[in-house]
Amino acid sequence: MSSDPIKPHHLLWLQAAVQASHRSPRVDNKNGAVIVDTRGTILSTDHNIPRFKDNFERRALYAAHPTWQKNAPCAEARAILAAQQKGLDLTHGTLVTLWHPCASVCLGPIQRAGIRTIIHLVCDKGTPLMPDVWPDLSARTRQDIRKGWKQSKKLVHRGTLTIMPIPVSSVAHLLSLPTHGGGHTHTAGCAHSSRL
């Protein structure tokens, strides 16, 4: 993963994603995604996507399926689709996400849209982004996420994708994020904070 220092505009992008995830009366288990251009202008945002156990598997599978544009179940996919429907150019755009597993299975749409950078919140203890973390997921979903995670590592190694993890502790005081359990948040997915 990228070891680049956190810059002020990264925090602004992240704050936009966090705010997007809080626009629902049900504050737990929310996903959020924001796409920004090289100047930091927000091109597209998606929010209010519940991540409950009874539909996360379906959303993850839909995101990995060729018909993802029809279903667009994940915030990442929905943000991309919304921007494309407006005719916006996402080439070299940056995806800010709070839930990286969805981004890992959306790599195809992300790459085709021209997005080359993903910024996401990570747990301070570096909880691994692997299917074993979620015992409630089906074998099919675990397999899809594992494939996406491996592919994301390949893209990073090739230099065609930058994944920038930002630890919760470094931005919690700026974003007023509710934290628990040693750096985990209710709104953020937990990913591995070390280099891929």
C-alpha cells in the first residue's frame, strides 16, 4: 500500500465520505463512497447503504457479477454509475471509501472507470482484510472477496493502482468518528494497515 503522507485534501475527501455515511437515521453499519477529481472536486457520492448481515452477501456478489450496473448494490459501484450517467470523466479520479471489501470486489468497474487511487479508513491494529474476518459470510462471498483482494495486490505491485490506508486514530479527532475496540469504527470497514 502507499506510504505517502496524509495531506489536507485527503482529509477533506475522507470527511466527505464520512458525512455521506451519516445521512441516515440508522447510524450503524453504513457504507459510504465519494469520487473526487485531481483538484479535489467531488464528482459523485453515494450514501445511506445499510450493511447488515442479511444483505451484505447479496451486495458483495452483485458487485462482482457482470450485471453489477443493473443492480449497483455497493456504494462504490453506485457512485461510479451515478457519475457515468451524468457523463462525468472519472479518469484518474480518486475513490474514497469506508468499506474496502466492497471496493475489492468492484475492482473491474473501478479500473474501467479510470480510477487509479483508493483511499479508505483502516483499523489501527491492522485487522486483515480477508474473508476469515467475517464468519457469517458464505463460501462464495469469501471466495469473491479473496479474489478481489489478491487482484488489488497485483494492481498495486504493477503500479496501476494506489491504495492509501488512513488509520482511524489519525483522523478521528477531525471527523468526530465514534470509535470502539481499539480503533474500530461503526462506519468504517477494517482493513490491513501495512504494505500489501
